[in-house]
Amino acid sequence: MSRIAYVNGRYVPLREAEVSIQDRGFQFGDGVYEVCEIRDRQIIDEDRHLARLARSLGALRIVWPVEEAALRRILREVVALNRVRDGLIYLQITRGVARRDFAFPAEAPKASLVVTAKGTNPAINAAHAAAGVKVITVAETRWAHPHIKSLQLLPSVLAKQAAREAGAFEAWFVDADGFVTEGASSNAWIVTADGAIVTRHADETILRGVTRTTLLDAVRGQGLCFEERPFTPSEAYGAKEAFNSSATTIAMPVVEIDGRPIGDGAPGPLVKALRAAFHTLAQRS
Ligand code: PLP
């Protein structure tokens, strides 16, 4: 018997179940999910799972794709269509399909809803329970690998949305020690009062931007003074210049941080020079 999935209003064979590549779940991890146990064809702790789902959706400001009562009916239908006696039901809701842009789409798309169910063998679980299981400990690293250009982008989505709501172009993350790490989708730079160009050293706390690397070539090539080290927001507030770098924005002058004008509040000469130098150095292929 082929398994059946519910996808955005339709019950379809699992192998035909598809969502758009523009779905924000696929692009950004911008969505939430729940898994409930099915036991004797019944959903276990459904109310609590739906209450947590409501909290997760509320936290991300995703509008329910269907009324809760309709979702309960869909869950039952998927269990029945897949003839699951014991197993699990998986549901996923994403912010929906939109042109790729980190911040929430200006007009909220309809949220995407996918539900699947599968049977499991209770004897396997019971055997594990009878013997007991082993665990190991690992460092808490969820998500502590900004140096990997991962699709796990939800924190960046929320930061970009905060920036947009504040009328800003970008958000700079500040770490637990009070230092700027980088932008939500860019590297962060300042020029100090004595003219040193500063950007955080590229370790595991930032993404090593390709644009950053090429701009550092330009900095070296022009014999400019630079330091790869962390800086705080307050050092940035007092900087002569600030800028972001990324493949899509090159070196983008920053004229205001947290409402404070940087330098004289206009793009500075160093960032303008680096922006102009960039394409003379960057590889073309
Ligand atoms: N840092 C983050 C978190 C990014 O997402 C990006 C680009 O998307 C960058 C830095 C800049 O990287 P690149 O210059 O390679 O575009």
C-alpha cells in the first residue's frame, strides 16, 4: 500500500508529494513541526502537541494555514488513509512560498502544511525499553557553527525582520561577550578614529565571507592599516566609518548603527575606495 501525504489541501501518494523550491522551509528552515505518537489508531497527547504548535507558530508569527479543528480532521484522515495502527504522525508548517528574501514577505503567503504518517513496530521500542539504552554527551552547539554556510537560517530571518521593522538594512549579531560577530547575511567592518580597518577574525564565530577575503586583499594591496579582531557596538558607534560586505552588496557603507550616525552620517572615503577596488581584484570566470 502506497503511503499518502497531505500537502497544502491535497491527499497524494508520498512519492508525488512535493513543495515548491521557493518554500521558506526549504530555503531558510522558516517553519515548525510536531510529531505525535499513534497508538491503537489514536493520536497521543494531541491537545498538548497542538498547544505547542500554536506557541511555535505564534513565536514565528506564522498564521495557521487551516483552522485548528480542520487540522485535527486532517491528522485523523492521514492516520486512516495510511492505516496506521501504531506509529507516528508528522506535521510541518512553514511560512509558505515567496521570492527568496530573508525578512518575512511583505504580504504573508499562505503557510504551507504537510502531514505524513507511518507505522512503526512497537516491539522494537519495547525491546529497547526492556534492555535500556546508552547515551553520550556532546557540546551544546545548536546552532554554534556560523562558519558553515548552512541552510539553518531562522535566526538570520528573525534578525533581518527585526532590522526591517526598525527601518534598517541589516542586523549585526552581538555575542554573549558583547562583541559584534557579523551581519545576518554579511560581514561587519568599522574604521577606527585613527584609520584602522577592523573586521572580526574569521574563526568559527563568523562566516568567512568571500567578499571579505577579497576586500582584505584590497586593504593589503593599498597598504592600509587593518586589524582582524572583535569590536563592540560602542566602539562601532564611535567609528569613523562602518560597512558590511557580501557577494550581493560588495562593500556597503553603513551610516547609522542603532540610531547613532557613524562619522558624519554619510558613506566614508575608505569604504568608497574599497568598493571601487573590489572588481579590479575579484576573480572573473
Ligand atoms: N556572513 C553571513 C552570515 C552571510 O550570510 C554572508 C553572505 O550571505 C556573508 C557573511 C558574506 O559572505 P560572502 O562575502 O561570501 O557573500
